[in-house]
Amino acid sequence: MSASGLSRLWDAWRLRHRRRYLLMRAIRRRRQLRCLANRTTAIRRGDILLFATMRNEDQRLPHFLDHYRRLGVAHFLIVDNDSTDGTAALLAGQPDVSLWFTRHGYKQSRFGMDWMNWLLLRYGHDHWTLTVDADELLIYPHWETRPLPALTGWMEDRGLPAMGALMLDLYPQGPVDSAPHQPGDDPATVMPWFDSGNYVMRRQPLLGNLWVQGGPRARHFFAADPRRAPTLGKVPLVKWHWRYAYVSSTHTLLPRSLNETYATDGGERLSGVLLHTKFLNTIVAKSVEEKARRQHFANSALYDGYYDALAQAPDLWCPGSARYQGWRHLEALGLMSRGGWV
């Protein structure tokens, strides 16, 4: 066998071993979760399920829940990571939410993915699943008029097991803490600006995913070293199987074929956008807290300057900023694609 053939076999063995390790780790970490409200008996065959870990998100939650209910999510499976606001109480009172609680470290749980992999293993099998953060709102072509069951039905007919999405940072014009927002408000109306064209991508050879960087965080916070900027490519929508596992947030999964959500033949493939509402007016207080907790980056000390800059309420708007005008605008800019879904 050639050297390249041996290398492929070695990579395949490593990835199978890693997937099994992640699943066993998730099974062990299930003991860190205490169930506060288990309504999973209401889940029916064919229901679309949403999985999330969150902390102190009572301001975002009303719109978050409304947005995904309108898309067609039938049940939410959420881990509350020791919230100190009204997040847990709000979620526990929702009839379509099953809620777990933990005080264990977010960073030590691989940024919540051990908990997510366990809930996906236990409840996600054979369902279309969305795994998102509380500050991510998925949109896709025709999302206002065609709910998720229509989208996933079309995908199943074409043998597409997953859909990729670009995480698109939204921000206001002016200091990031200056735009007023009340629970229930659509964040896209409060901070409707985004970077339209400063994105770079490269394919990661081992897992086959696209590593996408750019946007206001790369431009404003990591201009001196853009390779440190957060990666923006995600795979949030998957027809789940109990053998699957997320590797790094929702950026990568195993088996590796699930990461290949982009066209390799010069054509286009269906993709969405996660409207990222991180820069809500709560961001200054959250940045101070996150720096102190050191739970959001693998090497938190490297990002002290990032948090310090956020705590100063920067203005991310620039003359090149574009105003969000809906999915067709994003498609025209090449940030999402219908991929044949018309």
C-alpha cells in the first residue's frame, strides 16, 4: 500500500477512536446534569429538536424561543449552566422545554459539548436537530415562509444529512452598549449592521470542515494576528444518529463526512446563516464576567485583551458596514446559498 493510503487509514482509525472517546466522555459527564423539567415524553417521531447550553440569557430568551418555534422546532432540550438571573425559571415554565441544570465548569465540559453530546445521544437519534447558542438565530433561504420541516424534507429527498451555516456577527452603529433592547425585541432590528466581505476560508484536511474567519471581531480585535480570530463556520442542523458526536462546538462533527456541507465541484450547496447577537447591549457586563470566569476559550489568558477591549464598549461600525436587509441580501453577497432549493 502507498504512503498516502496508509496515511488515510491511520486518519480514519484516529477519527473513529476519537468519536468513540467523545461519546464515552459524554456518557460519563451525564452525571453532572440534574434534571429540573423533563418533558421529553412529549417528543414525537419526526419532531425537530433544539439543543443548547446557556447561562444568564433571560434577556435573549423570549425572542430566541419565539424565533425557533416559528421555524418549526417542536421541543427544546436545554442545559442551564448555573444562571444567576431568571433564565432557569423562565425555561422551567415553558411547556415545550426540557431543562437540566449544572454548576460544573463550562470549559471543563469542552465548552458544553459533553452535555450536548449526551442529550443528543439520548434524545436526538433519528431526529433533525439544531444545536445552537442562545445568541445564534438560524435563518436560511425562504425561512420566513418555509418552516424547518419543509427544509429538512427537501434535504432528506436529496440525501443531505446536514446544513452548514456562517456565523454572522451583528452590531449597532455606535458603542456596543448603546442600542436599547428589551426582552422579546428582535436583536436584528436593534443592531442591524454586519461586515459583508472580509472573510477568508480554508479547508481543514483532517476533519474536512471549512475554517472561516473574518467579520468585526477579526477586523477590530485581532487585526494584528487574524489567525487568532474566532472561526465562523458551523454545522448546526443535522439529521442525528446516536453514533455522531460534536468535536469542537458546532464547528466540527464526527463522522467527518458531516462537515462537508459545501460544494466541491464548483457549484453551490444549500447553506444558512446564524445571526450572531453577541454584541447586544449586555455585552460589556458579560465581558467583564467572562474574563473573570475564564470559561470561554481554551487558553483564556491569550484573550484578556479581547475582553478588556469589549469592556470599553467599542464602536464596531465602519464605513464598509452593511445593513441587514434579509436573506436575499445575504445570498446576493455570497454569505448563504439556496443550492437548488427554490
